[in-house]
Amino acid sequence: MDHIRQAIERAKESHAVNAQLKPQTAQPAAVAGAAHPPSSNEVKLNEAHLESKRVVSHDIADPRSKSFDMLRTQVLQTMDLKSWQLIGITSPTAGCGKTMVAANLALSIARQPHRSVLLADLDLQKPQVANTLGLNCEEGVLGVLEGRTTLQNALVQAHIGNERLTVLPCARATLKSSAWMASQAMTALLQEIKRDFRASTVILDLPPVLTSDDVISILPQIDCMLFVAAAGTSTVAQIKECNKHLQAASIVRVVLNKAADTTTSYYSRYYGEDRKSDKRRAAR
């Protein structure tokens, strides 16, 4: 059995990452206070909008965030061990929830002390990171690649509560994504990101594997991959085809999305009691 299918079987058995993913659904640790490239784009994320997009991991009191925290710890342990910095997130086809997973993983990492994270949208044909996070941007990845703006000016500093993450959105789609992925401009951009964010975990939201050759083109420049499959959507034939294309990739984890919820009741009980206590104290 190929390595992706084996990983999916392990995910089914452990239930480590599928607890709340409903249908709707390295670099060593960053040094505290590590400087990021300055950006004038400061955005406060809207909690209601994030909830509407199933982005919940910013809220430690939300029991659904526990699955992403477990995924975060597993991914970071592997990346730290290998001194990896860039992780790409992909899926077989559209509709598997890869962008939702990428956003939740980024915000979960942002809650870790002494960690910093950059989330970049490299799904150039169908960018969704800005929409998922509720960002309005005039420029982004394509602006940098085409030379209209700099990486510094394209970055967005997003925050919600005490959590902060840096986002490189993609402001518009392009049909020339394959050419851009294999371009010298993309190589230069990734090198700049590695240099300027050398103390950060860099998450690249990539296109689905089977929609184009975009992922294959950029694969040699990425340290490792996280593969998102969807229960009831991703087929065995698609998994096998993806395995052929990703043979050379280091796949750190497989997320089985849209799986049945089996573990949130434990956390719901205790966090529900905590919230009731908070309300009683506030009423006094």
C-alpha cells in the first residue's frame, strides 16, 4: 500500500486530526521577539467571519481547536527534527478543505509561545486565503511576482486577540499559474521568504494536486507536505494518482477531513462548565 494510503489508515485509527473537521467542512522554534519584515497592513480578524469559514483554532476555549492543536504539535515536532521551514498543504481535488486546514494550523501555531508563522496563498488559480480570513487586499503574491510591489508591501499582519500571524495573500486569480510556479520569480520569492522568515514556520496553501501541474512544479522547493483528503469526496483512485505525483515529497501528515466527530463531547463538558463558572462570577 502506498505511503499516502497508509497515512490515511493511521489517521482513521488514531482519530488524531479528524475530531472536529465536519463537512462545511523546519526550522527550529522561532526565537522570542524575532523580527519580521515590517508591514503597514495591520488587520484585526473578525471572529464571526472566521466561524463562518470554520476557522476556530484561535480560540483555545473552543473544543474544536483541539484537533488542530494535535496536528500542530505533530507537524512542528517533525519539522523541528528535520530543520524544515516550508510546509505545503494540498489535496487531491477542490472541496477537500485544504485552505480551512491551512488557516486553522497557522492560527494554532500562532498561539504557541516563541513561535511565529507566515501563511502564503500559492493557489494562484483559485486563491482562498484572503476570503477565508476576511482580508481585503489590492496586491499579493502576483503583485510581487510581476514586480508591481515588494514582498514587504504585500504582507498583511493579521491579529485576533493576542494571536498574530503574517499573511501573504493572493489578490486575484490567474490562468498562468503553472508558468509562475516554475518561474525564476517564484524561486526568488521563496528564497526571500526563507531569508526574511527564517525563524518562522511558513505554510504554503497550494492548489489541489490533480487540477494542474502547479504542485509538481514547485515541489522541489518545499521541505515537506501535508495532504488533506476528504471522507466521502476523495476516492481511492485519486489517492493513488496523487501518490504517483508526490513520490518525491516528504509527507509529514495526512488529514482526513469531513470525518465523523467522535471526541468533542469530553472537551465540551469541561469547557461548558468553565464557561458557566465564568458567567456566575461575572454576575456577582
